[in-house]
Amino acid sequence: MSKKTLEKNKTVIMSDKYLSESGVQGGKVVGEHLALGSFIVGIPFFIIGMITLFSIFFDFFSTNTAVIIAAFLVTAIGLLLIIGGYFIYRDKHVKN
């Protein structure tokens, strides 16, 4: 692994001897941030959707068709983000 330092903004560029290995290292970093980001974004979506569905079912909130569809969509998107973030994290850290 070689390091290059740029003098203008003091950034360090790390690369392997071969370009393909550098891509693999970059993909590992992107995967870590993608898993964390999707998990963090999915939690509020899921919580907001569940609160809205709870409010609709117990007559605390209006029962328009659009609101019901939006609540289901927000809940489903949040759940998919949480599941996706978990699977990305698990595939990255669990060795076969």
C-alpha cells in the first residue's frame, strides 16, 4: 500500500500496487458507511410509520386513504432500510 500526500489540502491518498486492490479497499469503506447510513435513516422512518399506523387504528388520526397508504409506505421503507443495513453489515463482518 502506498501513500501520497497532497500539499494543498493535506489529503492522503492511499492506494495499493494494483488498481483492482484499491477498488476493493474503497468498496469496503463505502459498504461500511452505506450499512450505517441505511440503518440510521431506517429507524426514524419505521418509528414514524408505526406511530402513524397506531394512531390510525385507534382513531387518533384521520383515516384518509392517502394517509393510510403513506403510513404503510413509510413503515415498509423504514423496515427495508433497517434490514438492508443489517445484511450489508453482516456480510461485511461475518466470515464464511
